[in-house]
Amino acid sequence: MARVEMVMPKMGESIMEGTVLKWLKQVGDTIEQDESVLEVATDKVDTEVPAIHAGVLQQILVEEGQVVAVGAPIAIVETDAAAASNGQASAAQPAAAPAPAAEEEGASEAAMVPHVPAAQSLSSQLGEAQPGRFYSPLVLNIAREEGISMADLERLPGTGQGGRVTKKDILDFVAHRGQQPAPAAAAPAPQAAPAAQPAPQQPTAAPAAAAPQAAPAAQASKPAPSVSGNQELVEMDRMRKMIAQRMVDSKRISPHVTSFVEADVTEIVNWRNKHKDAYKKREGENLTFTPIFVQAIARAIQDFPNINVSVDGDYIIKKRDINVGVAVALPSGNLIVPVIHGADQLNLNGLTKRVNDLANRARANKLKPEDLEGGTYTLSNVGSFGNVMGTPIIMQPQVAIMAVGAIKKKPAVIETPQGDLIGVRHFMFLSHSYDHRVVDGSLGGMFVRRVADYLEQFDPNTSI
């Protein structure tokens, strides 16, 4: 028999850590190769992690709810020696020997290894980090953007594993630093506390000692439960917390402007009504309006490539790939945005299949991290909820997003060679929100008008 370490897998190019949501297997359970062992949440998607080797789950190294760096050990699996006679098996042998306390310490050290190079390259812009304390690239980026010195960062109590400063810690510090003094150093040197400095109100002990003080403040921020029973206190789920934070961040980062256009989509409605039953019978899938909207957006991006950019400081990054994200409402009420990569390279049938696949897997919680990465523009269909228009919030680091409203029948003037007539047409509002740092009203307005033009010029003879 051989003991093999199961490590936190890399679940996307920009994903550096994951949170263990639930263990699907317990110690002593037999595991088949590729069988799901646990559920992991990242800042992009919740997913199941399969076993690389078959065997017996001998030890769980990470508890549910714990944040783990990519590459860090999370479990020990006992396998047949023949099946595990590779480098991973030999690497796992020393890890099994130490006592539980030593194993925990080793896991903590391993969790820091994948991040060190990136952290050092970013921390050089802020100053030398305190030896032995890890700062993720995300935390360092926020510190740089918010003007937080490394000295203040080193004094900031962390609630993460081993006292690590998390994104929530530093955002809470940013939100409250104007209301209260900065936390005192964990172990201040004599010269770090001038005589004129007022006595700190924050605890001066290590991060672990800061927890009792932080708890009352957190409790005080919660609304009081209703004595009469007319209110209910419900904590946000993890995804809702992420959505809330990202929406606040986007409004803080990007000055939003929204332009509106009304488009006549009668030809599209008639075309879909003509083909949807045959398509359903032939492909076993629904033919929706969304692929047509994505196609029009991709074409307009080709005409106006400066809408397909992101911002990095004083630089504009132009994206050659046209990757359109499509917002999907989940059964929980939350929203997720899978991405159609290379949307300009797909025909209408290809877009239909891709949209259906992503939407179905999103609702079944089967998306992969790569399905949510690399978006350069986003489409939100608020019309599916019966709304005629909306003002969507930009998905960072993109600079624009479009919402399409409900399609409504309206009387309209129809121009013909024989003269103007009044007829019933199908209309839809397009709402285009864009980042006014880099997208002015002319570009933002022309872009949404071009998308409407492509929709109005839809060829009713299009085959699918």
C-alpha cells in the first residue's frame, strides 16, 4: 500500500485558492478514480474535486469552510503500491509521518509556496513584507489602490488561516479606517509607538487575540431581530456575499453611464416563431433569442473594438478575443455569468448550442472555472423577468455591459413605397452601461445603436 497526497487542484488561470464547502467522502471510505471527493468554492464557481487515484480516504487535512491555497495538501489517500508508484506517492510518504500538529504546520507552509513569487513582485511596490507573513496578490493590489502602507498592512489583524489577511479583512479596514484608529502592531518595537500617539483602542496582541474584540463590533452591525416577529434575520449565502462585494467594487471603480435605444425586432420574432418547433424536434434544444443578441453584439464589437478593452492604471488593454458573458439566473435567485469564448467565430447554430449548454450547466451547478473566465463584454437579459429595460452594472475588469428588455408589441409607423402605414411591430429596449473613464458618450451610444441596427437588419432567410 502507498499513501498519496491529494492536493487542492488549480481550477483556473487566476484562481489561487479555494474554500472547502463539503466533504463528499469521509475517513475510511473507498474512493474510485475520478470519483468526486469534495466540493470546493472559488471566487468564480463552485465545483466538485475528483480523486486522481483510487483507494481509501485515510486522513482529511482540511476542515469544511477552510480556505486552502492551490497546491496545498487537503487529504491523504491510501492506494495500491502499483497504482501509486509515481512521484506523488514518494512525495506523500514523508508527509504522513509527523504528528498531527506537525502536519498542520506543514500544510500551512505548503499553502504559502505557490503564492510567494507573485506576492513578492507586487509587495515590492509597497515595501518589504513582514518576514513569515503571507499577503495574497489580491490583498496587495487592494492595499496599493487604497494607499495603505506596508506598515499599516503588517499591523492589520488577519482572520485567515495562520493570521493571514483576507480580502474581507482589508476591505473592512478600508471601510472603517476613517472612523477609528488603525490597529496597533502585533508586537510593536519601542520606537513604533511615539509618546504623542494616543493609546490605541484596538487590541495590541496577535491576530488571534483580536477576534474577541472584533466579534462585538460584528454583532453590533447586525440588525436587531424583531421582537414582534415581523422581521426575519437571514445571512447572505456565499455567492450573494460575493455578488454584493463585486457590485460595490464595480460602482466604486467605474463611473457608470447608460445609453438607451429601442429596436424593432419584428423580423427576429417572426423568424424564431417559424423555426423554433422544428429546431426543438431536430436538436432537442430550445431556440431562444439570446444567441441572436450575442451575434449582434459580437459583430458590433468588431466594428467598435475600443469597447472590448479593460483598464490598468493609466493604460488601456485592448482585447483581440471577443468573449461574451451571458448572465444566467440560478434557482437560488443568484446570478452567474458564463462566457462564450470566441463568440465572433461561431455561427448562429453554434452560438445556440453554446448558450444552451452553459445555461443548463449553470443551473445544475456543473460549470467549470474556465467557463467563467476571460469575458470581455457581458449581456444581461432583463426581459426574461418581464422588465422593459434596466441599468446593468459592469462586470470588472470589463468596461461595458448591455441589457436587453422584454419584447413588446406596439403600433408603429411603417414606411412603404406606397406611403406610410400604421402597423403592429415588436419592439425591445437595449440599455448600454459603460465605463466613462475610457468610453465616452459617442462611442457608448454608437455601439448600442449598431447592435440595434444588426437586430433590425436580421435576414429572415437565415438558416439554422
